[in-house]
Amino acid sequence: MGVLTSPSLEDIFLVKSSKPCASFSNVPAIDITAPTAAADIVAACIDFGFFKVTNHGVSKSLTARLEAAAIDFFSLPEWEKLEKAGMANPFGYGNKKIGCNGDVGWLEYLLLEVTSNPSLTIPFLKESWASSFCSALKEYVSATRKLASEMLELMAEGLGLEQRNVLSKFVNDENSDSFFRLNHYPPWPMLQGSNNNLNGFGEHTDPQIISVLRSNDSDGLQIALKDGSWVLVPPDQDSFFVNVGDSLQVLTNGRFRSVRHRVVTNGRKSRFSMIYFGGPPLAARIEPLPQLLGDQEQSRYRAFTWAQYKTAAFKSRLADNRLVCFENHH
């Protein structure tokens, strides 16, 4: 009988790939102040489910303040981070473990519920030493929530919908179930001088309506194109990257595609990202908008509440196609 051995860190985190991922220079860059912004956003959501936003109005000094405060936190010893923020369940500090179904990645993170008071989900933000962190967090979340709302209104306009807030009302609702996530992908000294990459965050789609991401100047973010091929998104720390989520794919009856994405890091340089996930209230009914269904068009999805979909998402593995269980088969 052979001896059972635990998998090494390399077995768990190294990306076994012989084919390098091509850099993708065609990421749609949309100036949301331009007259064509609404049409450009809709085209990007149909083709890629992904785009980046320029002229977004969020100050560089605010993003720099929050990033500096977060990096100070991630620089603390692990025991201290756990003591201050608590183990993610789901909110708090997490390290390598993603969710409760066996997914792992080479990262550590803070996950917070979006409320007017961040210290409600992470109590250490009440402490005096964290006052600048808490202040920057409140401002930044408010700014990215406003940006998400603006983009959803431009989407409604570009789709020809009469109600400009038909999509944005979900994230603007006072009971909106939205999250904010700070991800840190630390260096791995063992990889110095090697050409290996690390699985930072495995492939998945975001279950919410919209995700607004900003990262530092480290690469690693990859998206899947319609043909299934993976491409590397060049870093751009002055822009915000936007993902269409599963719920928005349903609301548009599949016109927009929920983009599959992942993070693969080289382990030689820290990557840091901040993501606002705009979600609807738990009781909100998610189904294709009647205004988008023509005379002959049938709904591709059965109606569900966000609470039902969220429950299904938390029971799944990262790479699972969660929407397949909610599809209508005519």
C-alpha cells in the first residue's frame, strides 16, 4: 500500500499551462462623458461582458488613500489580521480559501458588506488607528456605487428602455445586497527566477448585477472571449474595469454576457485589487425585462429571487455554470 501524502503548495497553486496567454489590446475603453457612451457600453456588454471606464470622476487621491490603508493592513502578521478582522464567514479576513466548497487561490482578502457604516461588518474599523482606512472605504464605496449606477443607466438608455433607472434601481435600493472586496496577491519567493504562474483566483462569473474593479499596475486579470479562449487584460490603474454579472445577463435575456474571468499571478510582484459588487435586494425578482422581450421572443430564464440565486451560488464551486439550472428549455 502506498503512502498518502498531502499535496504540496506547488501542486495546489501552480498553473499547469504550456500555452502563454495572449495580451488583449482590444478591451473596450469607454469615456462615460462621451455622447456615444450608452451605445458603446451596450456593444461591449454584448461582445465581451467586459469593458473599462475612463473619465469616471473618481479621484486618484481617494483610490491611493484606500490602497495605502489596505496595504498597511495586509502587511500585518497573519495572526493580527485574523484577530482584527475575524475569519471570513463570509465577511472578514480570508487567506487562500475561497468560499466553503474547496476552492483555493494564492491570495488574501477582506470582504465587507456594503453599508453606510463599514465597521458593522468589520469591527476593527471602529478603532482609532483604522480611522483613515474607514473614512477612505466609505468614500470609495460611495463613489464606485454611484459609478455603477451611472453605467447601469447608460445601459438602459443604450438598450432603448424608457425607464432610465430600470437596472440601476436594484443597486440603489436601500436593501441592496452589495459587497466590497479587497484582494491582495502576495509575492512568492520560491518563484523568483522561474517562468511559472500561480492560480490567484480561479475562473468564475460574478453572480451579482455588475462589478466595478480597480487594480494596481500588476497584471494577472484574464477574461474568456466568446470562443472560449483566454486573454490577458493589460493593467490600467487609472481606469475602472467593469464585469457584467449573471443577474444582468438574465435581466437582458442573454443579450449581455456574464464574463468568465480569473486571476493568474507570476508571484514575483504584489497584485492588489478593489472590487464593488452591485447586487439587488434579497427579495428582488430577477427575470428578463418584459420591455426587452419582443412579440416572438421567449424568456430564456425562469424567474427567481436574488436570495434563491445567491444560495445556489454559495453552494457551487467557482467554475460552475450556475445559470444553467435557471434556464428555460422551450
